[in-house]
Amino acid sequence: MGHALIMEDNIIVGHAIERQLTEAGFQSFDHAWTESQAVEYARRQAPALIVIGDRVEQGSAIAAARTIGRSAPVPILFATTGISRPLERLPDDMAIHGPCRLDEIGGLLGRRLSNLPNGEAAMSR
């Protein structure tokens, strides 16, 4: 299915997200802990999916996703350890799917991806 960029500063949560994505068919990953790191990783290898976790160490995961999305549209999934108010307001001008719990990632991706023609790796609202 491709490459995913995971933005989450908690390594345990990041690896839990990676496990769910691996089960959904993703084959490679970058883990970013800061906004600038996420942008740099995406510049090196364009992700097929961006997953925003609960928080990043420095900067804004939303701003990073917006910067990355300027080059090419990338589906964005907001995954959290608990459905609660995000630390950052989710913008209306970006298609961010979620929030979802970590254990819901695989099911959400499976439903979204199975409804697309030719197995295209994208998500739609």
C-alpha cells in the first residue's frame, strides 16, 4: 500500500499506530516528533498517508500536514489514545479523518480503501 508518515512524539503510541498500519497493508514508515522533521521526511519520501497522533514535541502537526499537502494531496488521519478534545483545533479547510482510537485505524482504512476503484490508496470524506 505504500509509505506512511506518523506524527506523534510518544514512541509507544507511534509504534502502536505503525502496527495498525502494517496490518492495513502499509510497508514503510517515517516517525516524526516535530513539525520540521515531518516536512523533511515527506520531502525525502512522499507519504501515501499522514497519521497525526495526540501531539508533537515542537511545532504543529496540522501545519506540517498543510505544508506537505501543498505538493500533492495526501489523506490525513487523526488517531488518538482517547477520544477527547484535540490539543489543536482541527481546521475546516483540510480533510482530516477522525478522530479515531488507535484500535480503529485498521478498520477505518479497510473500509475507506475497499470502497475505492482500483485499490487507490486515498481516503475521502
